[in-house]
Amino acid sequence: MLELLHLTGGYNGEVKVNSLSAEFKKDEITAIVGPNGCGKSTLLKLIVRLLKPMSGKIILDGSDVSSLNRKESAQKISFLPQARSIPHMSAGSLILHGRYPYLSYSRKYTKKDQEAVENAIMITGTEKFRDTPMDRLSGGERQKVYIAMLIAQDTEVVLLDEPTTYLDMNHQFELMNIIKSLKQQGKTVVIVLHDLSLALQYADRVIVMDQGKLTACGAPREICLSGTIDKVFHIHTQRISSSQYVFSPDEKNGLF
Amino acid sequence: MIFLIILVIAAILSLTFGTVTITPAQLLEIINGKDRASTVYRIFMYVRLPRTVAAMLAGSALAVSGAMIQSVLNNALASPNIIGVNSGAGFATMLCMVLFPAQTWLLPPAAFVGAFITALAVSTIAMKINASKITIILTGVAIGSILTAGINTIKEFFPDVMVGSNSFMVGGLSYVTDESLKFAGVYIIIGLIVSILFRSEMNVLSLGEDSAHSLGMNVKAYRFLLLMIAAVLAGAAVSFAGLLGFVGLIVPHGVRVFVGEDNKTVIPSCILVGAIFVTVCDLLARLAFAPFELPVGIVMSFLGGPFFIWLLLTKRRHINA
């Protein structure tokens, strides 16, 4: 289990995440939603230690992650950043890079490394573009390859920053199903999502952030019923089936 | 493998051909150490051999330096000459010649310091302003032009500081001595070995800063280290061969077209192809208008330019700028 205790951090002295405490459980997908600039991406960067917290603690299975060295931390927490330049390499070698935290200095891939990679390729169905350069793949295919790299990294905690943005609907669902299989393997999945309906549909728990603070946390249904989403996003949410929601503009607030 | 064979052939040709041709039979005699007093032996030992070795070292060093800078800055346009690293090395070399005229051994470290400060300045500014790929290049061009102005100022005030400063500006191997080569060679050999050791890190770095970090890499430290090695290589090469430009840009790209993008093969291939390219160009520079010689930099641009354009036209897909 991953716990955040009064975590505060940001860029250049500006606080983007303000004394946030939260828990992320094993075998669950936790979706973080919130309006643009609410600090959700910053939160992931703090957890993966791309940013140094100004204060607060990150506890993984009872121990403080700041006591881990880079390699140990990379064996426990993986992260898919949102903006990336496309590297010049084949999909297969990109996936292989997921094993980097496990390599000894000789840089020889062990049988275990190979197995982890094969497994990742199988789960994501990326076998067919193994030898294709990354820049020849479509956005959806590329994203699957990145997820495969994360699966090969085989960490307890998987952090994903808006993995479905810019993808076609069918690719979004395909990707979310792969991510769902991660939780079935007993991983703690934390995913920042822009798309509210995907978040409510796939997540086991939803965290709503606003202005660097956690405003609500709970099962998708509770979150919806509580009206937090409506308040934070200035919209109106309606549940139409067990996992389907319809969003409409909030006319009361006169924004539209 | 094929590159290695071509390199051996190029080296033999470079050793034998020139204003005076050394026949294969004579070459064997020289290797056997017969007749050490003969003119041929002296030409071989004091002119041909240092020159061929210089061409190979300079080519390897600049090509690998270019490949490294391209992968560290994640920028296809970056190369030691374009982002001003060569000018930094050149400026430091010239300054060193003015201040300490007799100290040959000081040139490679001075050139390295010049190259490294320039590389560091460019990358620090780029990181600070979160520069796009094109801004990094523009920053480098700006810093490079300041340094080139510095080089030209030294040339104006101290015209006699070095024989053949013209050949220094375009890059030439005519004034290479085994003494200047000895010091720079050590730096280059060490730099090349280290670059081979860290080629997997270059691959990880090319995934982007955030991804490399989340895979457990100390991105800042490696960036710094790799830029330093690139600067050692470029600096050492410039200290004896002058401002040889083009190698650092076109050899890595050419190599990638043929062997792919994986730095595990790119770096060793750059060592060989860089050496081949400069050796062949230098050979042509000696032979084209024999007994007159052109600085190798001129031949390199005449030969490399069209070749690079041909690559762009036919294999454009491989060159991702």
C-alpha cells in the first residue's frame, strides 16, 4: 500500500500540491481527476521523486521511499509521463528498457528479464510491432508499447499520467483494459485521467483534486452522488447505469 | 566488421600514397625496421604515420562526440561544431598558444576545458529556459559565434601565433606532429573507451528525462558525464586537427541510416566510420592537387555535403530532426 502523508510540493517555490494525504491500495485502480492545473501531474512526479517534496512523506509498505536509492525505487514504482519525445528505437528495445533497474553493471539480460519482457509483450499484444521503430507506430500502438515497458519493469506501484489522451475511443478502451489487467496482477495502479467517464467507469476509487488539495475520495458511485465532481468541474453528472455516466453543462451557475 | 576492413584498407592507402609514394614492398621493409636512415623510412615515420593516426583519431573522436551530444541533448541537429563546442575548444587552443607558446602538452586539456565549458553553458541555458530542440541549437549557434569572434580576434592581434592558422580554421592535418598527437591521443583513447562503456545509458537517456529517471537513472549526473566525455573527445581532436566541422554531424547520421538507432552499435560504428571518413578525405586532400595540399576540412565539406544531401533525399525517414 502506498500512503501519502501531508505531501507538499511544486515547482520553483510555487506550491502545486498542498499538504495532501491519501492512500492507494493494492489490487485497485485509483483515478485522480481534477480541473487543469489542480496539481494532479505534480502529485505523480512527487511520488516518483522527479520533484523533491517540500514537506510530507511517501510511505510504501510501511517504509519511507526517500530511504530507497534510485534503483530500488525504480524496482518498486514505475511511471509513465505524459509528454514524451518519441525515441529513435524499435518497440522491442523500448520494452527491454523496462528491465534497466534490474541490470547489474555487466548489462546482461538474465532469463528473468527476458521472461518479464515476453510476458509484457503478451499482455499488451505488442508482438507484431516488436521490430518496428517507435516513430512509425500510431499513437495508440505507441502507448501500448510504453505500457509494456512499465509491465516489464514489474513494479508494485504503477503511476500513469493521462495515458489515454489523444487516443481514439477504441484505443482508450483497449488501453484501459490492459491497465485493468495490471490491477488483477496485484499492483497498485494510480492513474491521472482527464476523461471523467473513463475514470468513473474503470477506477475502483476516485480521488478528486482541486487547487492542490484532495477534495474527495471514494468509490466512483459515492463520488458521483456526493456532487463533488459537479462542484469542482462546474458540470452536472447523471448516472445512467452501474458504470456509465452522462455529463452536461451546469446551467445553474450560468457558465454556459 | 565491414567497417573494420574498410578502415584497414583506408589506413594502408593513406600510409602509402602522398607526394611520395611508398610501395608495398617498401612498406614491408619499413615495418621490418630495415634501413632506418632511408628517406622513405623517415617520411613514413615522421609524416605518414602520425598523419594517418591523426586522421583516424580525429575522425573517431569527433564522430563519437557528435553521436553523444545528439543523444544527450536528444537533438538530431546537435553536433560539436554546430553547438559551438568546437569553437570553444578552438578558442581555448588559440588562447593557450598565445599565453604558453611552448607548452604543447597543455593544448589538449585547454581545448577540453574550452569545449566542456561551452557544452555545459549550452545545456545549462537550454535546461534553464526549458528550451525546445530548436532553441538549444540557436543557443549553441549564439555561443559559438561569440567564440569564433574570439578566435578571430586572437588571429588579428597575434598573426604569428600559429603556422597555418588558416588550416586550423577549416581543419587540417598538415601540421600534426607526433608530439602534439601523443598527448591528445591519450585523451581520445580514454574518451572512446568510456563512451563504449556508457552506450546503454545513452539509450536510456533517449527515452526522455522523466522516463529515464523513473527507470532509476541519475539523469543529471549521466548528462553531465556524457557531455564531459563528448567535450574531451571534441577538444582533443580540435587541439591538433583544428576546427574540423562536419564529421560530428554527418557521420553519426550516416551510421544510423546503416546500422539503426541503437547506441550499442552506433557508438562503435561511429569510431570506425569517423576514422574512415577523415582518413579518406585527408588522402584525397593530399592527392587531388598534388604536390599541393588542401586542408582536409575543405575536402570533407566538398565530399560530405553532397553525401549528406543524398542521405536526406533517399533515406530521409531515418533522419529524425
